[in-house]
Amino acid sequence: MWGSGFYGGKEEGPPRTRHVSPKAQIVIGWLNPKTRKFKGKELEGGLKNEIFKSTVHARIITGSDKEGVMRIRVFDKSKIKDAK
């Protein structure tokens, strides 16, 4: 999403493209509301996992322009009920 913050902002222009580092860590989990920490495990298959064939809610953490995307945290839909 465009913009900053947890929910992004208005879309402005074409979709962004990002280089994903070969060392990128791709995890799936949820944000623990009590500790405010992300709890997760490595996503099997990385970017080739079936989950990416549909829309996912994720946070992308980037390094420098040369490093690109360093971590992708995919929020597990099945844990949303437990997170309340």
C-alpha cells in the first residue's frame, strides 16, 4: 500500500516494485496484542508458497536500496479471532 502507517494511505500512481533480497526472511504469524510483538514461523516455500496466489495482509521491511526487501511478515488470517 502507498503511504505510511499500519494501513498505508491513498494509492497514488502505479504499483510499487521492490527487489527482494535472496536473504529475505518470509514469516507467517500474528501480532500478539498483549506483548505487541509479532509471533510467527518461517513460511514454507517462501515467495513460492500458495498463499501468495491471493491477497495477503503483510508488512514489508526493507533495508537499503541495494538490499531491497529484507523481511516479509504475513499476517495469518486464522489467528485474527485469537488476537482480539
